[in-house]
Amino acid sequence: MERTSIRLGGVELTSTVMNASGPHSAEKGEIYELSARHNGAIVFKSCNIAGLEAPDNLKNRGVEHFAAIARDLVPRGKAIIGSVVGNTDEEIIKVAVALDHAGVKILELNLADDYVQNSVAPFASFDRLKALIGRVREEVGAVLAVKVPPKLTMEPRAVADLFKLLRVAIAVCANDLPKDLEVEIKTGSVKGAKRTLSQVHAFAQAGEGLLDIVAVGGINGGRDAYVAHLTGAKAVQVGSALIKEGAGALGRIDRELDALLAENGKGSVSEIVGQIRFAG
């Protein structure tokens, strides 16, 4: 759908809607089903070198399993986002390089997961974060994304500035909007004084147009996606709806988002990104 297409980190995507790393994205069959059912990007489940049996959220068959799938799908024009974990800097770099060589368009460093935080501690300090991301950036040519912990102890603006310095193009952030938030879709406005509404909103403001944001969490329908875009997200990742409905959830949300854009006279989703207004 042309209205929901976007450029993310400079990569042309046919839809802003994609799966979150994890649901329906570990086994070859389910990845190919996602590819067949939805034209948008496919996000692989986070992987390490040899694979993991635990924790369950990171259970995977290892990077070569995903690299082989990428080598098959990329020549067919599919945009693939590889998601990287590891328990050492060296493992993270090796996984990133393997996926990069397989042709993935975007590499997501999943630095938000407890598995990585407890072993590598990337957010222990700015120097630590800079060293790790800098080493990966030196080794890969793909567009780089970093998944940010939902409970970040650092100031978003400082982290965003570091990302820009290290040529990280995308931050994957929590779509942790207040549950009682009321958004007037037609005007893109919320009641009250100007304030930060979510981690997505904070990083979108801090990025100042030089850092693309992906919203993850709470995207169950087209309206959720629309609101996430208003707060600054250029793309959205779907998790729970995918688990409940299967691969068809992505297409449904994409169609609902497209319908809302048309209903409100928008020719492209780009017209609403970051356009939230405060009516206070």
C-alpha cells in the first residue's frame, strides 16, 4: 500500500508495519509464511552464534540458520532485519558480520534484552556503549539499529546524540504510552500541556530528524500504529497481535492504518510522523 510505505534508515520499505523480533520469526516455515502474507520487512528472531535453548524468548537455531534464509529471500527483493544478541562483544560482532554478509538490509542490535544486559552490560556507561557499537559499526555495512531498554537510566538525548555520532540510523524504542491517553486522530492532538508521551516520543524529539524511530509494544490495530507515528515512529513492530492471530495480523494492521490515512486525507504516512499536537 503506497500510503503506508516509508524510508527507514534510508531503506525503502513497502509498509511501516513489521513483526517484532521473536513472534513467528524463528523457524524457516513461519518466516516464509510472514514473507508470503505481508509485503513489509521481516524481522528475524534475535540470534547468537550457535543458538540458544534458554531463555525461551531467545530460543534460536543460531546465526547460520537465519543467514541461509536471508541469502534466499534478499535476492527476491525482501527487506530483512537481522536481530543480534550475544554474551560477549566478540560474539555480537561475529553475528552481526554473518548477517551483514548474508545481505540483510538492517541490523538490529538487541541491547535491551536481559541476556545481553546481564553479560555484556552495554548501558553500564557511555564509554561502554560507545565501544561496543563502535566496534560493530566498523565491521558491517548494513544500516544499524539499536534496541533500547524500556527502562533506560541514561538521558534519551545523550543516547540519541551518541547514536548519531556512531552512525546508528535507527532506535527501536518502547511504545509505552499512558493507558488513559486520548488522541484525537483527525487533528493529531492530545489534551494538556506539552510533555513527553513515551520512549518513542522522547527519542524522536532527541533525534531531531537525524534518527529514525521504530515503536515496539501496544500495536494491536491500525489506530495504535497511527498514534505511534504521530508521536514520532517511522515504523512499528507487532508482537502480541501476531501471537494471537498469526501472520495475517500484519496485513490487517497495515490495511487499517491505510484506511485511517485515507479517511483523514493523508497521502502518505510520512505526513503524520512526529505531528502530535498538544491542546492545552
